[in-house]
Amino acid sequence: MTNARTNAPEELVIRGVHILDPSSNLDGISDIRLSAGLVNEVGKNLRGPRYLDADGLYLFPGFVDVHAHWRTPGREDEETIESGSAAAAAGGFTSVVMMPNTDPVVDKPVVVSGLLRRIEKESRVRAYVSAALHEGLKGERLTEMRLLQEAGAFCVSDDGLGTQKAGVLRNAMLYAKSTRLPIILHCEDHTLATGVVHDGIAAALAGLPGSPGSAEDVATATALVLAAETGAKVHVTHVSTSLSAALVGFFKGRADVTADTTPHHLTLTDELVSTLEGLYRVNPPLRPDGDRLGVGDALKSGILDFVATDHAPHDASEKDLPLEEAAPGFLGHETAFPALYTKLVQTGKLSLSRLVEAMSSSPGQWLRGKGYGISPGAPADLTLVDLSDEWILREDSLVSRSSNSPYLGQKLTARIVGTMVGGELIYNGLGAKFGARA
Ligand code: DOR
């Protein structure tokens, strides 16, 4: 991990802001003093040489996204570290894990160290590198995980492809365990995942080839059984079916396992494939409402630990195509919080505090350890939000280099107005109004 910025002001007091951090039992209007890049004090009537009046705004621990494709190296036309991290900052994210399905794949120490150098120069947020679990993500030869770790990789993953052979995955878990590297698993059985959308009524009506939910469930079950046996630290990413979520629940306490789901699997369904638009192709595919609700319940109860976006930028030439020919994936960073707030919190399906926990302290603790949250001495990684702002997502306002968002044209509530990393304002959504006063 690295973060280039060191321009934080020596001291800043944010006044009259609603601080919400369930991990620190904070939920109320207060002042907060930031000093030397850290949270210094939370309390009433704080004074300081510089201050910001934040009446009516909410302050959360900085959001953390453990699943992003910044397309570097290889497809910088779709996203770069600069643009990906700017999009993350605009979405309130202060830490991000970059996935290794790049060109070249992040399967050699030199690729890891090259990425870390670029992150140091270009990233606005704290960026962590996931190296590959297998050479070329092929699920055959293990990568040299120990050397990848020494070069600075935070975790390993073959994301984009599931490991197809249980024996190979078991060996990968044993090796990863010996290095203590967490594994992020994309669970998909390719003998079952032969279609381009979920295999259900919507696929049948649209005449599209489907992949059944079992393509994910079978692979998830295999991964969890092996995790329990080997003791490896396993994170199951983008869980999209009720059964996979239930399997994760069964293995909690039996394996060192955590899991996430995505904003799109929580808010969209496979009915969208009736449009036949390539935009709506994603992997795992959008599921029927029963799965969307099941995954939502699992996030609510904590069986699914947190949200991760699977931010997957694609050029228009890969998305403005018939669904069967399009590349899978959606943008995620800029809309994650507003989409979930609008579609789950405002409709009463999820509490604001659980959403905040699932986007900040829960993934933050997975990535950065136990103390992640708003407390004296913690890094001032913070997200400032206006929960009352209603806005329409327009293509020309996206910060990402790509524009494949499934929420384009939709009215969303809640706007990120400021993102701070180590006390430095790395995203300013309020313009001049944000200027802290002396
Ligand atoms: O939809 C997806 N897009 N799912 C993945 O697993 C990979 C990602 C990508 O890299 O585009």
C-alpha cells in the first residue's frame, strides 16, 4: 500500500457535523479536530486555528473498496491509477484494492513493484495491490506468493476467473496460508457458467444463454470447504445468490472467511437483460429479485461482511454491443453510496448505520486492522456526505475514464461532498464553499 499525498493542513476543526461511526459508537452532532493527519479529538465546542462549518452534513470513516479494476497496466484507455483513484475519491473511498487481471497480469514481483511506484506518484487514495494466485490467472501454476508479498502485494486473487480445479485451489490456499496473504476468491464453475446472463425467466424471454446460480454456488461451496480444511484466510467476493450467502453463513466460525456483495447485486435484477443492452452484462450476472433480497438480508445480518464495488471500467466499444458480445462489468466507485442509500436506506430495507459500517469500518478492518474508524490517534481518513442532496447521474459528470454505469440517468439521493486521506482533502465536492476558514 502507498499513498502519495502529504499536504494535510497541520490542524483543522470540523464543526457541527453529524459523526456516524458504528464501530466507535459515534452517532450525533459534534466537532472533530484533525491534527497532523490524524483524528485528534471528538467533542463539543472545539476551537482551532482553522475550521470548517459542516452543519447539515454527515461524517463517516473513509469508505474502503477491496475490489477495483483500475486497468493498469495495459488498458489505460479505460482507467488509470490517476482516474481510478479520482473516481474512488469522488465516491468517498479512501482505500482501494486493485485487482490483478491486467495486461500483463500482476503475477511477477516486478509488476507489483512497478505498480507501487505508479501508485506513489498518481494515486489520490491509499491503494493496495492484489497479485495473482496463479500465473496468468490460469488456475494451473501457483505464483511465487512469497516474492510477490516481499514486493509489496497485499493479497492474492484470480479475480475475473474462478479456479476450476479443487486440488489446485487447495494447494494455493496452503501456500497463501504459509505467507499469511489473504485470498480474494471469485467463485465460478466454468462447466456451469456457460451463458452471458443469469439462467432464468428473463434470459428465456430475451433468448439469451444463461448461467445458473449453481455456477456460483458450487464454486463457493468448494472454496469454503477447502478454506475450513486448510485454515487459509479467504474472502469470497461479489456474492450474488441467496444460497452462496447462506453457505458463507454456515462456514462462519468454521473457516477464516469473510465475504462481500456489490451495490449492483443489491439494487438491480436480471429484468434489465430484457433491454438486450451490453451495458447490463456483468459477472456474476444480475440475479432475480429473490437473490437480490437474500443477499440484502445477508448484508443486513452481517453474514456478508461488507460491500465492495467490483469497479470495472470498459470502453464504449466494448459495451455498446449486443449483450452476448459485450464485456462484463459496471463502474462502481462513484455511485456505490448514493445508490445504496437511495435504494436500500431510504426505502427502509437497511439502516444507515449498517450501510456505513459495511462501506467503512468493516472492510477497513479487513484491510487495515482492528482500529479502523473515527477515534483519537486514527488516521484522518474521512468521508463527508450531504444526505439530502438529490441529483441525476450524467455521463459527463463521471470522473472515471469510462462511463459504463448502470445508474446513468437515474435520480439518486446523497452526495459525497468531501473525502479526506490522512487529513488532506483529496476530493472537494463543494467547491469554494468548502474553504476552511482561519
Ligand atoms: O463483471 C466483471 N468484470 N466481473 C469480473 O469478475 C471482472 C470484471 C472485469 O475485469 O471487467
